[in-house]
Amino acid sequence: MRSEDDLAEALRAAADRAPEPSRLLGGVAARRRRRRRRRTQGLAAATAVAAVAAVIAAVTLTSGNGREEATRPVTAPQVVPLEQAWPQAVTTMPAQGPDGWRRFPLTAFDATRVLVATGPREDTFRLFEVYDTVTRTFRELAGLTVPPGMRTYLPQPPAFDGTNLAWYVKALRDDGTPVREIWTAPLAGGAPRRVAAMTGEHLRIERIAVNGDRIIWSEGGGGVWWMPLAGGEAPRLIPGSEGLHLIRWPWATDADDSQKVQTKVVDLSGDPYTVRVVIPRDVVTLRCGPFWCWGAQGGRSYLQRADGTGAIEPQGLGLAPRLADYPALDRFAVSDGEVYDLAMGALVTFERVGIWWGDDRSAEPSTIVYWMVSGKEYRLLNLAAVPPAQ
């Protein structure tokens, strides 16, 4: 029988072994995806790459069951300019295509390849592209053609594994029938293929994933479903996933994007195994990915592992930009004006007029932060290009 400590240690070990590009996290809901534009005034151009300068406070935690937990340090990191901290992770990208369509960075496959959606409007994608940050060139990955007889056709945030890209479409036929289509395309190139078109049931898809020969998704009412990547079979409910919402495969949670308190993280890869989330009394809006949680305490950001270990309140880190966020790549907490690097204990801030985060259009927390530097060009921070912690 595995204990929670055993599982937590196994998860941390797996995180250390896994390659960063494949660990783009889990996650998208059909509800809310809106593009956030954040403006700041008078931000100091600085980042943090040194070790934490000082522990300036410690707080005794008490869990929801009244059990006293370890102390929580409030830390004050040192800061340096972004280009000195992660110069290899900063680049530029054209904001428009040759036909005048707008380009939107979604997330990164790895240190040099960025997934981009292109379309006439921010809510209407008609093309997925791959941007090579070394050659500064684009490659078409998948065209999104609107089938005949569709009144609306809105592709939703995609997910990928090492081989395939997958996404679903919220569509409405001319006769008023709502449809959910699931599509896939090989990352190496090739025509996109429709895996399924569903009416009636399964209209509440909220987050999608692809894993080898399977497409996986969760629905608004709870439950994690799958079907073969090849299609041709009815969706199947994953045993033990009733009432759960996908984080990123194979992890799920009992909390959706409402105010419901998250109480567990469940591994669905075999027999479902549950890690109970330790929630201190004074922490609110805690949301956990498979490894790290992000919440708020007294108006400050609060981070911990699901089992309650590793608790920290990084001084200077803003609050999570929305309820469902957890650290990208199990490492980076991206707020309105800064990025906290859990691996280095470093706070990264930088000057910009307006900022967007690709998380609005990525099934898992995005590794791309971008802002406009001119009318035709973005500046990109690719967190997948940040070197591993030493």
C-alpha cells in the first residue's frame, strides 16, 4: 500500500526525470477562456535568479482538520534584469501573417518551437502554425477549415504529446444543432483528421489531452472520458473518474473552475490513486496541479505541494490571474507582472506596457508570456527555454 508521502516523492522524482518540453501542463475549460490583457505602471525592470536573499518571516500552518503543520517562510528574492536572467528565453515574433491575420502565441513545444494560432479575430482560429525562434520562420501545422452547414465554428485550446496535436471545436449547425468535434494532427506534418463529431451527449467538454493512441477529456459535470485516437468507437468513461475534472493526463481533481474547494489530486493512469490536498486554514482559492498548488493568504500569493510540503509565500509575487491556475511546467508561477521560479527560488519581473499570457488558449498552463513592442511585433518570454535549475 502506497502512502501519500511515497506518492509525493515518486511524483517529484518523475518531475526531475521528465524532459521539460513534454511537461506542458494540463489544461482547458469550455467555460471561461477569455484573453487577458494586463497593464502595469511603473514596474521596475528586474528579475530574480539568485538564491533567496533572506527569510523575513515564518507562519505556523494549521490544516483544515486542525493539525499543526510546518512553518511557512515569507521570502524576499533579489532581482536582476530579464535579459540577464534568461537571455536565451527572450525573443521576438511577427504579430501578423502575410494575409493580415493576427497571430497568437499559445504555448511552446520546447526551447525553440512555439505553437501559434492564426485567424481574423482572437476568438476565431483558422490555422495552427509552429514558429521556430532560431530561424524566425513559420511552418503550417494544421489548417482549420469550416465544414459546410456550420453557423459557428470555434476551435478551442489545444493539447499535445510528443507526436500529435489535439483540439476540440464548439460548433453550431445551420439548423441550430450544437456539435462538439475532436480533431488531431501530427506534429511532424500531415493533414488534420476529425476523430469524432458528437451531438446530444458530451457537449460540455472543458479540457482535452492526447496521450499516445488515446484522446482524453473531461466534461463540465465531471467525469474523464477517452476514445481511440483513430476514432470509430464511442467515448468511454475512465473507471474511478466520476465527478473529476482533468488537470493534465493522467491527473484529475474534484474541483472545476468555480469556487469549489479542491480536496484531492487523483492519478488515473491505473487503479485510481488519490492524494488528499492539505489546505491550511488561512489559505483560499488553492488550486493544485499534479505537483504544485497556488493560492492566496492575506492578499499574498501562497505556494505548496499538494501534500502540504514546500510551503512558501514569495514576497513580490502577485496573485494567480485566475482561479484555475497552477504553476506552468510544475515550476513557474506567472502573475500579472512577474514570474516566480520555484526551482531557483527566484522572482522575475520585467517592464512592459501591456502583457498577454498564452494560457488563455492552451489546454495546460502556457509557457509563453508575450507583449507588444510595436504594432507588428511581439516580444516573447518562452519559459520552456529557461535552463534547468542547477
